[in-house]
Amino acid sequence: RVAVSNDPLSVEASSKWAQYWLDAELVEEIHKDVVRTHPDLQFFLDKEHGPSRYEALQRILFVYAKLNPGVRYVQGMNELVGTL
């Protein structure tokens, strides 16, 4: 029997796929809050640049969460970062 080490359904903690699925959950959690960030500000309403600003906000929060595993992401961080 051949062991498959690159199985996307693997639940082993050391699996790259397990980390991928954890990251995907984190991105989804962040995205839910980011799309609700300051919907009244022209900065985010701008049709040309608004979407890319939300994407940048999401990437900033994701990187922060990955670099600070003790804190990770908590609801409301998007409001703080969105004002910077």
C-alpha cells in the first residue's frame, strides 16, 4: 500500500492541506467583517478603488493573524485597521 502524503482530505496536523483549510477558514472569517467595514465612507465606496482597498484590508488582517498566533484575528480589528 502506498501512503499519500499530499491528500487534501488529510486531517493530520502536519499536513500542508490541513494548514490550507485552517487558513481558508481564517480568510472567510476576516472577509465577513471586512465587507461591512465603514460602508458609509467614500474611501470604501469608490467604484474604482473601493474593492481593492477592501482586499488590501483583508490581506493586512490575514498577515497580522498569521504573524501573531496568540492574538489571531478577533471581530472588530477591521474597524481599527480600516481607519488607518
